[in-house]
Amino acid sequence: MTKAKAALDEWVKEVAPSTQLRRWYDHDPAKFEEFARRYRAELGQAERSEALQHLRDLATDRRLTLLTGTKNPHISEAAVLAAILNP
């Protein structure tokens, strides 16, 4: 599905994991815990931290829907973000 067809209100690309981390992980279930740890560390970086806070702010007064293209969303960056946003 394209961004246009999805009719997204917003796409916060700054919260995406780095290309290096995504390539290392390659959606290998055995690496998920380490991926989640490294991804959380990346989200602590200044630009990503600001973008994450923006998502938190959006989620305070409305439903926030996270989209992912993976076949296994329970072991994706969306699962990590959902856990952070819904403690």
C-alpha cells in the first residue's frame, strides 16, 4: 500500500530504526530481544527522541495507529514502539 492510499495523517520517519540495525536484525526472531534493546537505544538519540515524544504527545488525546510492512508485527519495530507508548 502506498502512503497516498493509506491516507496517513502523519508519517514520523525519525522513529524508524536505522538502516544498519534493520539489516542486522533482518526480522530474525532469535535476534528480537537484542534488536529491541538496540532500537530503544537509538530512540534515545536527540532527533529520534524528539520524534518519539511527538508520538507520545499525539497519543495523549487520540488513538495512534502504528503501521508496519512486516509479516510478523509482534517482532517488529512497531511492537517495540507500542510497548514504549503503552507502558
